[in-house]
Amino acid sequence: VYAARPLKADRELVLDAVRQHGWALHWAADPLKEDRELVLEAVRQEGEALRRAAKHFKKDRELVLEAVRQNGEALRFAAEPL
């Protein structure tokens, strides 16, 4: 999927996109993958979007639980201590 760099960095646009399809997190600008609210919305739609989240979110218990609730396979993207 092609999107101009400014669109990938537009928080509101990306937030709307991940609310519709969690995998949209994949195409978001890296700084937005650090946005907890945005990542939470993404994993609520598609648990495996946890794969594209910033590393520190992969050990965030609440985010991981939301991801696993949506798709049990998301557990493979969680950090080891969980």
C-alpha cells in the first residue's frame, strides 16, 4: 500500500485507519508505532498488529492481553517475560 510520508505520519488519519483495520499499523510512521492509544486500537482490531508495535509495547501487559483476546496467535509477538 502506497501512502505519502506525511499521510503515514498523520496521527488522526492513522488512528482512523487502525480502527478499521489493525494491520494499518504496519504502514504507519515509526513515531506513531510508539503511540500507546494508537497501538491499543490496532490490536483491538487485529491482535497480530502487536508485531508492528514498538518493542516496549510487546511487554505491556494490557496491550498484550488485548491483542491475545482478539487473536490468540498474537502471543508469539509478546516479549519473553510475559
